[in-house]
Amino acid sequence: NSRISGCRNSGIIGNSLQSRAQRAQRAQARARSEREFQEFPHSFVFPRGRAGRSLRSLSRDLRRVLEPFTARRL
């Protein structure tokens, strides 16, 4: 059984090699980013009625401009 110095669970496949502090820090960062994401307004971009090729292209471009806070596909 080979052991890597400094790693407790190196012989067990599937266990994370992160410390408890690293997992807590990652969880806090994830929660912070979710809170920040919820503060911004979200939007939907979709054409009303029959849309031609140019209108579909325009709505796709507008989705890309507003992308972090807009549904890419509806």
C-alpha cells in the first residue's frame, strides 16, 4: 500500500483530499456567489408571434449580451 506523505486518505479511492477548512471556504464562496447572483435582475428574451430569421438572430444576440442573468434556452 503506497502512501503519499502528507495525505491521510491517499490509499482510498474517491475520498476528497481537501481539508475541512478548504471545504468550508468553498461552501462559503458558493453561498456568497449565489447571494450576489440573486441580487441582480433576471430576464427572459423571446419573440412574440412568428419570428423570422433576422428576429431569431437578434433575440439570440440579445440573450448573449444579457447572458449571465438570462436564460439561454427556453
